[in-house]
Amino acid sequence: MTNSDIEAAYQKLRPDRAGQAEAFDAIGDRYDEAFPHKEGQLSAGEWLTGALRPGSRVLDLGCGTGVPTSLQLADAGFDVVGVDLSRRMVELAGGYVPAATFHRLDLAELRPGGPRDLGRFDAVAAFFSLLMLPRAEIPLALRTVHHLLVPGGLFVLSMVEADVDDFRIPFLGHTIRVSGYLRDDLRRVIETAGFEIVREDSYTYAPAIADVPPEEQVFLCCRRRD
Ligand SMILES: C[S@@+](CC[C@H](N)C(=O)[O-])C[C@H]1O[C@@H](n2cnc3c(N)ncnc32)[C@H](O)[C@@H]1O
């Protein structure tokens, strides 16, 4: 997919963000209370810290409160940049991880030739953020990650295993729209976007609140292939 193909696809898709940032603006700190015990996420972060040189530039895409990932990566001595659609999440992240730099933006703005350019990164983390996009946009977001990485750069992500597209779910008293894939389909989408999957883990996760059912979380550690 060329850069102009990506731009044309975004223009055609015109993703609808209505309610997505507002939910996270309102949820704020309750997100971390509802989703404690992030062993899978921390373990994928450790894979990055073991593989990168000190001082590497790392992007936390859809960083939320910055806890645990931006914090873990900043503590490991990396130059961390976090971005999130939710103004409140960016505010919280700035407070929790003063060593990192945070921007309120839509990850679609970082597409090749898009309106925002934060430069290139040695690694990108996208934990449970791509699942907030409609399925038609996920390959475009993955091509954006590919474009943001230096050749051979590292990419860690997590998704919830589910065969859904832009599906409305109740979430901490709000409604958000989420997408997912079954495991083999997820692998295929990642590989087609130009990544080699080098590690895969999955966890059954029960959030600490009543209105979110237990979920199967998939963590993939990848390398930009070309
Ligand atoms: C489920 S939370 C995960 C937060 C964090 N990565 C973590 O694991 O704790 C998803 C985050 O993605 C952000 N997000 C959703 N759509 C986004 C978009 N289009 N661009 C940037 N961030 C987005 C939300 O505001 C939210 O903070």
C-alpha cells in the first residue's frame, strides 16, 4: 500500500470518533482501577526494554493514563512520546510520567503525509488502542505504525480476541465502539501490514468491575520487516 493509497483510503473511510474520546475523558483514573494486574502488558514492555538501546525513541500510541507503559519505558531510560485522543488521558499521563512527552491527537493524524509529524521511532507500543478503530481502519493504522518506525523497528500491541467490528459495548458507565479479530485473522492483518511476529502471549483477563466481562487478551511482539 503506497502513501497515496493510505491517504485515499482515509479520505474514503472518514472514521467516526464520536463518543470515543468523550468516554475516556469521563473515565479518567477509573480506567486503571478497573483494569489492574497488567502482567501481559508489562511483560511485552520488558521485551522492548531488553531489545532496545538506552535513549531509544519509543511511541506509546493511545497511551491512556501513561500507566503502566509510558512509565515503564521512561523508567527504562527511553525517550518516550505518548499520544492519545482523550484530552483527560493526556493530562493524567503528563502528571504520572513527567519524564515523557504527551500529545493530544488522533493516531490517524500521524499517517504518512498526514497533518502531524512526530518523526521516526525505534519502537511503537499500542496496547488496547487499535481495538477502538473500525476494522476497515486497522490496516491503515498498522501501515501508519510501519511508517513511524525506523527499518527493523519494534512494535508491541495487544488486542482482545473477538470477532467484532465497530461493536458498541457498555464500558464503565459509557458506551464505546470496539473491533477485534480471531487470533489467526489478527496475525494475518499484522503480517500483511509488513511486520514479523516474533512473540505471542495470551491471557484470560477478568477486569475488576462488573460491567466488563472476562476477555482473552493477545499480546504480540513484532519487528518491522521491510
Ligand atoms: C483501552 S485504552 C488503553 C490505554 C493504554 N494503552 C493502556 O493500555 O492502559 C484505549 C486508549 O486509546 C485511546 N484512543 C482511542 N482512539 C484513539 C485514536 N484514534 N487516536 C489516539 N488514541 C485513541 C483512548 O482515548 C484510550 O485512552
